[in-house]
Amino acid sequence: MKTLVVINPNSSQAVTDGIDAAIEPLRGFGIPIRCLTLAEGPPGIESQRQADLTIAPMLKLAAAQQDAAGYVIACFGDPGLHALRDQTNLPVVGIQEAAVMTALSLGQRFGVIAILPASVPRHLRAFGAMGVIDRLAGDRPLGLSVADLADAGKSLGAMIATGKRLRDEDGANVLIMGCAGMAGYREPLQQETGLPVVEPTQVAVSMALGQIQLNLSHRVQKPDHA
């Protein structure tokens, strides 16, 4: 049976497990979903260089999925998004792009909770390319690594405090969790800030499932008889 393939481009199985748990409610739509970890990736993607180095092995891993109905790239920054779209005719969704598009439908100004200060310029380049800078309230880093996110004692309080600063100081009325490793904290963050919180893997998977069901893709295929 054709399957939506979700690729975590870092090598952390804990992050992949968190993604798998976050998207569990979406399995009710009936399309199988398989989450994969890129063994060749770094433990966490925290710089542009690390992101770029994952592209070639990720493309190879994607090509090996013979039963794929579509792909989600589960790293905020969408490494290899356009390269994978060049490689396949199937739907390809990046979690950063999907998160921003969803946030724009939920509020006027979105705020992003990033992991490290080095992540922010990477985000801003992407938002500039998307043409949405004027809707960005702020992008604030936690100062935590991807590995730190697994420790709720370190991360949840910092995420709530950062979300409130984005709300109160920057004027955000919707929040985006700026890393796939944050998936488990969406509900408490939403409750504590009183704002809609976009978890990027959830909305990307939802978008990809819709594209699969509606036979939508970035490249339209001509019928065999044409």
C-alpha cells in the first residue's frame, strides 16, 4: 500500500519517535505513514552547513522508498526540499514552509521559537524567500540544542517564557515551534500562552496527506495516452 514517508534528516531516533507520536492522530485518515531517521545525519541540525550536508544522503534514502506516495522533510529549514522535488513527481512538503503557510491562516503576525541564535538567520532567509517577512512578529532562540529539547525540565519552561515574550513584546498572535524536536510540547505551550501553536510536522503531514488524496503535486503528469 502506498505510504507517506516522513524523513527526519538528523540521526536522533528520539526526535523521530517524537515526530511519530505527534502525527499519530493523522493516521486516522487511512493513508499509512512511515517515519525514517537519516543515519548519516548529525545528532541535531543546528547550522546551515549541517543542513546542507544532509541533502545528498536524504535524496538517496527517499529514492529507496519504492512504496512512497509522497514525502515530508521533517527539519525546520527544509533542507533539500527543492532537490527532492526535482527528483520525484510525488508530493513533497517541507515542515517549515507548511508551518508558515498554516500560521498565516491562523493569525496576522507569527512568532517563531527557535533553538539556537545561529538558527535565526537561516529562518529569516527562508521567510524572505517566501515573501512573508512583513507578517513575522519575531524569531527568538531558546539557547538550547536539539538534544536539550528532549529534557522537559530544560526546555518547556524556556519555551513558555519565549512564547510569552513573542506574544507580549513582539505582538505575535500565533506561534510556530521552530524545530521538529519540540513536538511533544505543543499542548502545554498553547495552554500557557493562550495562542494557537503550530507544530510543523503535524501540519506538514496533514498537508501532504491532502495532496496525496487530491492527486496534487508540484509536477503534473500527462496521461499515458497523451
